Amino acid sequence: MTHPQPIADIARSIGIPDEALLRYGHDKAKVDLDWLASLPPRRTRLVLVTAMSPTPAGEGKTTTSIGLADGLRALGEEAVLALREPSMGPVFGMKGGATGGGRARLLPEDDINLHFTGDFAAIAAANNLLAALVDNHIHHGNALDIDPRSIEIRRAIDVNDRSLRHIVTSLGGRSNGVLAETGFDITAASQIMAVLCLAESRDDLRERLSRIVVGERYDGGEVTAAELSAAGALTAILKDALAPNLVQTLEGTPAFVHGGPFANIAHGCNSVLATRAALATGTITITEAGFGADLGAEKFIDILCRQSGLRPDLSVVVATVRALKYHGGVPVRDVAAENVEALRAGASNLLRHVENLKDVFGQNVLVALNAFDTDTPAELQAVADLLEPLGVRAVTSTHFTDGGAGSIDLARAVLADLEKPSETTFCYPEDVSLAEKAHLVATRVYRAGAVSWSKGARRKLRGLEERGYGRLPICIAKSPYSFAAEKLMGAPSGHTLPITDVRLSAGAGFVVLIAGSVMTMPGLPAQPNAVDIDVADGVLTGLQ
Amino acid sequence: MTHPQPIADIARSIGIPDEALLRYGHDKAKVDLDWLASLPPRRTRLVLVTAMSPTPAGEGKTTTSIGLADGLRALGEEAVLALREPSMGPVFGMKGGATGGGRARLLPEDDINLHFTGDFAAIAAANNLLAALVDNHIHHGNALDIDPRSIEIRRAIDVNDRSLRHIVTSLGGRSNGVLAETGFDITAASQIMAVLCLAESRDDLRERLSRIVVGERYDGGEVTAAELSAAGALTAILKDALAPNLVQTLEGTPAFVHGGPFANIAHGCNSVLATRAALATGTITITEAGFGADLGAEKFIDILCRQSGLRPDLSVVVATVRALKYHGGVPVRDVAAENVEALRAGASNLLRHVENLKDVFGQNVLVALNAFDTDTPAELQAVADLLEPLGVRAVTSTHFTDGGAGSIDLARAVLADLEKPSETTFCYPEDVSLAEKAHLVATRVYRAGAVSWSKGARRKLRGLEERGYGRLPICIAKSPYSFAAEKLMGAPSGHTLPITDVRLSAGAGFVVLIAGSVMTMPGLPAQPNAVDIDVADGVLTGLQ
């Protein structure tokens, strides 16, 4: 077990005084929101870490973010991380912990992977109080005339539990309320998670919570959380959860780890307040976006940057030689063997992401190759050769085995590229229709030939346009494993993006477009990770 | 808003060093379990605060506990409180906060009433992981041959939500698991809450979790959490929650506030570890038990004392003149008016509790009269006169308006009575049958004439005896408002206690006998407290 430094020391190292530090034990803390809000604006730099399309071979986006920050520290920069906090559910399922690995890790990893500072619990509690208030309103006479069939608020829980995906509630007679069909999502998939991650302040949080649409009246008008007088209570539940959490890497780099929205039906980035906290307390902030750049970086820019005004100064695209070979058709069991030809074929995936970031989003781009022992010089040279025409460098990083020392080259390259001017551009303007926004993302980023709409999706879209939500950005939920909605490797073109459903996330401030099916509640595997976890003599094992 | 002292100062005042203090912000902390376990045994005194049968007129058990501790401090004693933590669900429903009131309060009250240090969330998470593991086991082939109709683990959530009382899960096809009828209890009603509150150490917690019976095989044999390999993961989830929380009263008296099990289907006392922490760090510990002495004190002694070896040195029974009049037949709207005759009639309730504590449980007893402005000298004299034949004093306390200064007389009386020898006795021995235990509690404490058993209850009881659970203590869930299962005021005798259901709580180490119906998930009222709660400029309003 590795012992982290006292969190107060880490905090002091970036100018956070003890009064502004709300400690959770010796090695975790929240930072006071009022103190953060009082800081003068500072021109520091923001690096977005994103990735090629994820594969079972693994890319290591989080370890690269951590390694890069540690490497920058080793060069004397005041680098600070802003990352998502893990969901506890998957820790007991297939995935295990989500705090990096090797020598590129966050501490205290067990705590971060379990309850951490209680943010997920608070988000679930707020979500579930709102759901209970809606049902309670209907039970006690339904003065707002809510159509029970229209209720959009599901319940939330941070457990992988397939049994709760689709349930019937209020059985057992009159005193148990009005029978309803509903279900639970994992907490990370709740709208309130996205709301918390996009909120700029307590007041903004309250505003966003007020705007949540819980369902419709029988006459078609919408009913908001504000009309249920719920926004104050939800804000109260979330008042501590809104403050960013501070922890550290194995090498003592400060890390704000806060918020963990899904990267499909939400925008998949840590909280805006955590990123702002990092920007205000360091000289370079390293943050990351979920999945590949087609999903994570697109939403980071089109949703988070648009809403917050934040702009990345550089985008780092994480790739591995193994994952490139996988995209070139090599099965995962064979990705260790040299195969320059397959790598060249699969590199189309990386090149497409790089092109998009440059051409669609105006980014300075650098490629980070997360090194494996099995990478060969010929393979590494092939990647460099392929990127050269785009004017983009690929820098190898061995942070997993070497920590920050292994990321020095990457850190130097980042510092050099940060000297280049950068101007972030959006994929679509605010003032085109939701359908046009979908068309622009599909054709410009996914390189689809067309967008198809189900009848229901088209009807919902029209309704949202009519109710004035047309100016919101869109959040497309689709397979993360490909530019297409189906699993097409490499860099497919001309495919069709099939939108099957549309959901309003008025509090978060976006409209979700679902391409294919989307899983908002995972299940446990036949041999869940839970059975390997134990505590003996106060030591927890089996979690990592 | 009242500002508490830094919790590190409070901790140091009772000898807890900074290294052993796991702070949660500036004014809450957990105390390291290993440090607590390392303390040498110390002969300090334990005062149990219990009460007459509760009424809508209010008795003020928690405020009296707090006032008494503050009063003892004012006299120079090192008094420390050990109390239950509130459930968040009812905060948004009918009840509001549960941290005392007036000048007899715990700080920081908003935090304690909301998430506090996350214990309830951890307990719900452990409970719900266990439920998911059971369903997952059946979904993936059911190697243990669990009869799905036998599953005893419901899910838990800390929200008042009637819609979740009775649900059907796993709708929507094969991939969503095996259809089941189940429901959610409020977290305080979960077996894991009782387990945590009775656990003596991490190892004991793990042992207790292992013993939880999740259901039966088709062949009738029982299936435990251990057989699902779940105990390690549940212990991991609860590892921080097991450590007692330290806060303070308005007057700076240290208070361990930890665990909040229901006082009907569980034993209704704070954690054993919190009581031990208080005993180890002070000279007098004030703790309380839920509801009236027939429920709370009985379970405190017959369950908690029996399991832990703890023994109260004195029992303080809280009463109010108003509540006595209510028990004497005065409607709640009229309890402010002097009515000595009704008071005399209703005092039968108080006298019965005092007699039980003395005769059945061997307690030194003192009555604390929680004063109201409307109490008259004639009424107070009548209470004193009625208690005199029992050799018990009634001492008035004005802690609600005056804080510890208002409890000086009560504190002096407590100190005097602590000089008397005390020997706690149980209502029933361990080695009689469960039915005989029920008979002894019913006739000796409730003064019932008989116990009746439903067919199902009798069958379950027989099964438990056969499976070797006959030596466990019993935990009777019945109406708290009367010695009877129905609402009979005063001191009824000769009634029948109807046991309608029996539930094993093997992890907690007791068998629950349900008399009448028992509510394990509250609902929200038509005008829930939630609608009055708000946060503006960082200040929370409407919670108290």
C-alpha cells in the first residue's frame, strides 16, 4: 500500500490555505467553493487528453493524463490534473478500479474507487428525491395534472444491477402510490450528474436543477422541478457535492477529481468547477474527455466549452501500437506481435481523429503513444511517418512503468506545442436546428453519409424545437468503438447514423440523441470482481 | 447559523490526537478504529436515556440527552454523548431534522441531517450490492439452487418513497434477469444498518455480514452472504462507515453520532463502537435508545447489552407534563392547560416504564421532566408524589431554552444516583425458546396477558428453532405508542400481543417478531418538508 502525502501539504503547494480545505480524512479534501470563486482570473493553459477509438487492447488515457502531469511537474511546471471520479458500481463488476495504474496512479485509490467524498451518493439522493416528489405529487391528487406516462425521471443507484433496469413500482394497493413502469440508471448516467458537472456555481446549480423537465401535463405542457418546488431541496442535497475534490498522484501532483458523467447520454467530462479550480491553482491543467475524440472531445468542445467559455490550448490524442493493430484487423490476442501492415491500416482511425481535431475543432494536436514493451521500432516509425503529413508529432511515453520520468519527452513536446497559437472552433453553430446539428456532427466528425431518424425520434425532435429547445447543443449517444453506430473498425465513411430516440436534458442544457441502443444500467458478470475483494487486518485487497 | 468549534479542538479535549482523527470538513470527523481499539480499558459510567411511550405532544429524549451532557460538562465532568445519526429521508418528509433543538442541539446540524459522513450511503450501497449479487447469481445459472421466492434481501434507499415499497423487477426480457417481486426499505431499516451498529470490529463486521441469510435453497437449506463470496466486498464498502463520527453540541460537548437503526425491526441504538468510543474518552457517557422504554430500553438491554457486555449504570426516563396529560386522555391541542387529574391518570404510563426498568431490568432509575412554560407547580408536584413510592426522583430540566445551565439539577441528580450500585438483569435468559422469550417480554414488559401467533409466524419460528437460531435474542416490532400492539394509552394490562410475522436477522444476531404491521419505507406527506428547503448565498434554510 502506498501512503499519500497529507492532503493539506498538497493543497498548500498550490496555494490553497487550510481554511479553504475541507478534509475528508488525511488524504482527500474538498475545496471551498467561495474561496475558489474569490480567486483572481489567471491565464493558465488547458490541455485536453483524448484518444483514438477505444479497443479491448487498451489505450491508457487516464494513465497518460496522470503521467503527463507528473512529467510536467518533473520539468518544474505547476501541472494540476482535472479528472472524472470513478463510479463504484463497475468496481464490483467487470472493470475494477479506475484510478490509473502502474506508476501513473491516483491516491488514495481504494477510497476514490469506493465512496470517495460521497458525491455519487449525493447525486443519487437528489435524483431519487426528485423522483419521489413527482410520484408523491401524483399520489396526493396531481394538482399539476402530470401525465404519469410522460415521466422522464428514472431513479439512480451506483450499483451494477440489471434487475433494476425495468421495474414496475407502487404495487400493493392505494397507499403505495400510483402504479408505474420505470427503472434505475447507474448514478453516472443521471441527468443530475451532468447538471453538477456543468454547473458554474451554487446559484447556477439551482437554476439548472429548476429547469429539469420531469414530465408533461395531459395538455402537453411540460412540468419542471421548479414547479414541484424541488430545486431548493435538491440544491441542499448537492451543496457539498458541488465542491471539487482534491487528491494527488503517486508522485504528489495535485489532482481535482470530480464528477463522472457517462460519455454517451452525457458529456463525459469532469466538472467545470474542477477544471476551473485546476486552472486557478496551477500553470497547466491536464483534463480528459471520455471514450474516443469523436465522442469525448466533440462533447467537450461543443457542449462544455460552448457553455463554460473554457478553451483547450492543446489536444493530446492517446494511442497505442496495439490498439492501432487491433483497428487494422488483428485480434486482441495477437496485438503484441509486430505487424506494421496492420498498424498502417488501423492507423486510419488515429489519423481521422487527428484530422477532426485539427480541421473541425481548430486544435493544436499532439499524439501520445502509450508504450508497451512489445512495440517495435519499425511500428513506432510507421506511426511517426503516417502523422508527419498532418504536421503532428507522436511522442512515446512510458509513464505506466516509469511514472513522470517516463513522460518527460511527452511533457517537453506538450510545452513546445503550447507555444503555438490555438483557436477552438465548434462543429456546429448554436442557431441551426437540432436536426442540422446532428447532420453536421455525423458528416463532419463521424464522416457518415446521412442521418436517419426513427418516427418517434423525429416527433420528439419536432416537439423540442417547438418548445424552444432548438438552440441547445446536442449530445449524441452512440457506440464508442467506432466512428459509426455499428462496430466498423478504422475510419469508415458514408455510413448512416440511425437516431432511434431523443431525450431532453434541460438541466444539463443539451438534447440527447440516441443512435442505436444505449445502456444506462450495467449488469454484473458471472464472476463479478466483488467476490475477489476482501478486507483483512484493515487492508483491502482485490480492488485494483 | 452557529459556528461549531474546530473538530480537532473537540477531539483533543478528550485525548484524541490529530493522527487518529479523520476529518470531514472543519466540524465533523471519524475516529480511527485502530486507535480506538488500542485504548486501555477504563472504568467509566454509562447513562441510558430512555422515555415514556411517545406522544404527539413530544417528549424530547434527544434534547434531554444533549442537555444532560452539557449540564454534566458545566459541573466539570467529562461527559461524552453517544447518539444515533438521523436518516436523510424523513428530513424531506414530515419530520425535518433530528439533531435536537433550542439550546440543546448538535452541530453542524444541516450536515448531520443530510449526508453527514456518508454512513447511510455506504450501508445502502452494501445492501444493494448484496441484493444485486443474489439476483446476478440466479441470472447466471443459480449454481447454489436458490429458490427465488425465498429471497429475504430487499433493497435500501434513504428516501421516503412509497412507490418503492412493493415492486416487480427484471422486466423487459432475458437480459434483465429473473422476474421478481421485491421492494426497497429505508436504509435505517436494513439489516446491514443493525449489523454495523452491533459490530465490535472490522473482523466482527465481516463475520456478521457473512452470516446474513439471503434466502433458501429449493431443498430448504439456507444460503448466506458468505456462500455468495459477498462478505469481503460488503466489508470493503463499509470500512469507513464503521468508524464512529465525532461532532459536538452547541456548547462544545463531544458527541459520537453513529448509526441509526430503526427501533422496531432493529434495536434502535447507536453503534456499539460509538458507545465504546465515548466510554473510552470521557468519564460519563450519555446514550439513548429509540421510542419508549418498552421498545428501546428493552432492546438496549436484551440485545445490545447481552451481545456487547455493556451495562448501563443508570437509566433516565424522559417525560413531559404534556405527554402525561395526553396519556391521561387530553387531546394534543389541550395539553398546555393545567389538568392534574388527567396527568395523574396518564402518569400510569411513566410509572409502568419506571417499574419495568427497576424490576425487570434491575436499573437505577431517574425521571427527567423536560420542562415546558405551561407546566404548573401543582402538576410537577403531582409527578413527584406519584414517583415517591417507587423511590424515584423526578428532576425538571430546561435545557431547550437554557442549554446545559438548565440541566444542572438533572446533572447533579444523575451524579448522585450514579453512586448507587446497579446490576442489569435481562428480561429473558438466552436458553429458552424464541416463543418463550416472546412470552416473557410480552407479559413482563408489555404486561400482555398472552401472545398470539399467526400460522405463518409459528411455522417460521419452528423453522428457525430447527435451524439453531433459538438461542438468539428477539427483537419485537410493535407500535411504539403503547404497551400494547394497538394504541392503548396509559398502562394497559391483559391485552394480547399478536405476532404476525417472523424474520431472521442472522447478521445482527436477533430474530424479529412483528406484531401487527410494520412500516419499513415511509412516504412523503402532501406538503413535504422538501418544498420549504432552499439554499441561497450558500445558506441552507428550511431544514430545521
